[in-house]
Amino acid sequence: MSDTESTLDAVTLEIIRNQLEGVAEEMGEVLITSAYSPNIKERRDCSTALFDADGRLVAQAEHIPVHLGAMPEAVDAVLDDEPKPGDVFVLNDPFAGGTHLPDITMVSPISVAETGCAEASLDAEASPEIVGYAVSRAHHADVGGMTPGSMPAGARDIQQEGLRLPPTRLVDGGEIDADVRELILANVRDSRERWADLRAQLAANERGGERLRALLDEHGHEELLTAFDAVIDYSRDRVASELSELPDGTWEASDALEGDGVTDVDIPIEVTVELDGGEATVDFTGTAGQVAGNLNAPLAVAKSAVYFVIRCVTDPEIPPNQGCYDPISVHVPSKSLLNPESPAAVVGGNVETSQRVTDVTFAALAKAAPEVVPAGGQGTMNNLTIGGRTDGDDEITAEEFSYYETIGGGFGARPSKDGMDGVQVGMTNTLNTPVEALEAAYPLAVERYALRPGSGGNGRYRGGLGIERSVTLGTDATVSLLTERRRIPPRGIAGGADGATGENFIDDEPVPAKTTREVDAGTTVTVRTPGGGGHGDPDERDETLEARDRADGKTGMENQS
């Protein structure tokens, strides 16, 4: 037990830990229920967390892995600007704390001097000490740029991807800066929906501040700040202990991305994982250099993917906070695919390259911990963006919309269980957009939404099935696809077969993994997502499971590769 833990009894520490996580969860609920866009309200493409005054993650909600692991970089960037009570910073710049431009982050200092809402004035007699930060991150359906939805497949620099915000005071001393607000809204499509979602983030951060101040009243300043240290120390010790139970050694793995949207040339990712006495060093030397297209991933994204994998191979009950990251070192060469320099395009790096970093790190650790690492999952978020036109006035028309979806697929088979069918895998944890909500919000009609029989790799345990989703447009629109695993399948493990690759179609025409097209009303876009890899020798599969698969219609054109 560490020194900070010893000053709190175990029961009190556990109560405070759960209260802190409850604050983060409540922030998320406020954001989701207050948002207007289906992307946040229905898909829940957002995350919330609490940080201490030094910028250390203290508690997070169970939201989006790629958001949460990268959040500390955003808070660090805000700390450089000397935040004060009553401020709220907004940012999305991938080279200053962000991940990709659609993910807008808000960071709010929390002080005992505050009286409540973000717009309220400060009590001049109270102490201005900042005790923590409420942080929310949400994927906005549009942030400007060259295509509706701000996910262009062929972007070559970040300026083409949308409005870029370094840490900026949206709220200054308790008052919203109208100039900053108008600057943001002038550079996005459907400004009213964007502002509604930004206000939802403000409300979430405000709730975090209210609840943390209530905990200060309940426990006292000293006990609560001591608990911050204690929960971080506890998680650090637990992760280090879990890592120490894995065999010491060095393991390597490699994989590739299927082009960057500018060319179709494979882009290698190489990793070396070293485990040594409770510490993990993850080195990406040998990975491709910075690319012309938009699959470059900011260093924060690469780190987030590594943190996620380590969390998966250690006890999932360990409280998620800064302590979980401390035993992990990530090394990435500068000006590389996973540590690019401005003005690199990065929108696909957050959603697709992060998935491949996850895959390759899992593949290396499978050699150290084969009893816990699954076969390859679908390895892509299958990003589909459809955006209509604006008519140039202030009225929302049927044509003025931005629909964004990541589509689930096959989870890799596990060492003792089949993979899950039609789920989000790896660095995303979103829901789908329900058909009813999608058709109510957009001029779109869902023609088909079903599992893909036979797409899971055979094995002693079968990989999960991919999905087929077909959407017909009711208006002329721009369609952007950012997908992976269309040539290189999700890998089986321990003798299991690979999962099926994915496919994209516009009407009946196969289209590349990464493409942006102008299409007419009546066009149907179909995305068939990859299945998960199988685990173990297919000849060892239990006959009862085989019979169940046939009865459930999961076999079909079984992938035997």
C-alpha cells in the first residue's frame, strides 16, 4: 500500500472512488440527453472524465477508448494557457491536444469559488484555487472542411478537414465569448445543431463541477485531494502487478493499412513490446513515415490505442485513471505515421489507424499472453458519412444535413468463446443509429441491416459476424467512406481461419476502401463489414456449436482461408 492510500481507510477510498466515477458517468448522461445530433444522442459518440488540478486523469465514464486515452494531452495543452476559475476551453487541434477535428473537447476548471453554472459570475471573496477539471469530448457531425461531415477520404492537409481550434477560451471568467462562438459557427455546416451540441458539452462540464464541489463539501478538501492521489496510486500498483505476472521478454508484430486515400500502397505498422518487471515499453520504430493522405495518427491517438490494449490484458476491474498509464512507455519516431507533424491530414488516423495500432499490439502480446488475447477483430470503424447541400439561407432544408456512422462488425474469437457478432471493436464503443432515428432525422432510408452469414473465421471458436447495411439517399449528396480490412483480412489465431474482408458498394459498383463521391438522389450505399478471425483448429470445434451455428443461419459461405 502506498503512502497516500495509508491515510485513508479502504472503505472510504472505495466510496470516494465510486463517487468520482459516478460524477463522470453523470456528466456523460447530461451530454447524451442534452445533445441534438443523432451522432451524440443516439450513437453516444462522446466521452467524459474528471482530472485533478495537475492534469491527471482521476475518473472516467465507460465511453470511447480512443477519446479517453488521449484526453490527458488535451488537458495538458489547456494547462499551458493558465486557465482560471470560470473559464471553459474548447479545442480540437490534433497538434495541440486533440485527436481529429470532428472531436471537440471542452475543459472546465473546477474551483470551490464557483457558484454554479458556466455563465455565472465568480464570488470575489472565495478562494480561486482550482481543484480539478471537468472534461468532455464529442464527435460533431460537421466541423467544416472540404466535404459535409468533415471526413474527406482524399484530404492531403488538415486545413481540408475542417475548422482547427487550438485551446481557446469559449467561456472567459464565467461569460461566453460571443466572438469565439460566432467564429466557430461561421465555419461549420448546420450551425444551430453544432451550437446545441456544444451547449450540451457545456452543461455536462457544469454538472461535473457541481458534483465535485458537492464531494468537497461532503469529504472536505484535504480528504478528497488525498483520495485523488490514492486512487491513482492504487491503479498504478494494480496494473504494474498484473504486468509483472506476464512473462518478461520482447515480442514483435507487424501489419499494414490499405492505402491512405491518396494511393492504395500498403502502409506498414511495426511494433516491439517489451515486458520487464511490471513495466511495458511499446516501440513503433520501423513504422511508415508520415503519409500524404489522412491516415496519420497524432501521438496521443497511438498512445491511447496502446493503453487500451494493456487495459484489455490486465484486470478490467482496475479503476481507469492516470495510474493505469504510468507503467507504460510508448516510443514513436517523429514525423512518422503515428507521430506526424503539422499540417498533416489526420481525420482517418483517429478512426482507422488507431484500430490497426490496436491489432498489431494485440498480435505482439498474443505471444506473451495467448490465454487472454483474442483473434483479430474487424479492425476498422467502417466510417460512412453522407452530407447534403445547404440552400444558402438560414432555413434548414431536407438537403442540409450531415449523417455520420461507424458500423459494427465481427469481434475476434476468444481463447474460450466465440467472437461477438455485429459489434463495435477496438477503439470505438459507440452504439448504432437506430433505423427509426436515422430515417426520422435524415432524408435517408435503410434498405437492409443484417448480419453477414459466413463472415466469421472458422476455428475451435468462431469469429464474430460482420454486418451488411444499405442506405438509399432521398436527395443529392456527398458520400465519404473511410474503411479498412477490404484487402487484408482480420487474422485468425492458433490455427483459426481469417475473417472475411469487408466490401463497399455505391449502387452495384464496388468502390475503394477510401472514397468520396458526389451522388444523385436514389443512390444506394452498401457497406459490408469484416468478420472476426477464428481461434484454434476448426477440426476441434464442438459439434453442438456447429449445429447451433447452422440453426442460427450463421454459416452460409463459410470463410475457410
